[in-house]
Amino acid sequence: MIQHSQITTESLRSKIHHREIRFGGNKKLKIYGLLSCRSGKRMKMDNRVFFTDEKEALENDYRPCGHCMKEAYKLWKNQ
């Protein structure tokens, strides 16, 4: 898990381009989702974290976003 406030813009872009970062999350709400999610793009930089994959997000007790990951959210909710 990488906090947005602890990574430079160039490094972040490079990691996204090389698929080292594939998901973003809100550390206060414990929600993760796609980098293209409208809800995720509106969050404060201080609250934003990044994950390499879904497994990493789930291991850190984050839940899927209900907007951009509807199927994963439904599965999580029904558990």
C-alpha cells in the first residue's frame, strides 16, 4: 500500500504505466476501486492510497467500491 502524499507525481505515473499500481483506495473509509472511478478521483489526496492488486487491498481490510466495482461489491456485501 502506497500513500498518495508519499509519492511524487512522476513516480506515480510511472508505476501506473508499468501496472505496478492498479487500484486506488480511501484510507479513512477503507474502500478501494478502479483508478478511473469518479468517486475515487474526488477524494482528498491525504486520504488516497494505492494498491498493486485486489488481493493487497483485501488483505488490508478494504472493501470494493459500490460504484466502479459493482460485482465485487455485491459479493463482498453478501458474505
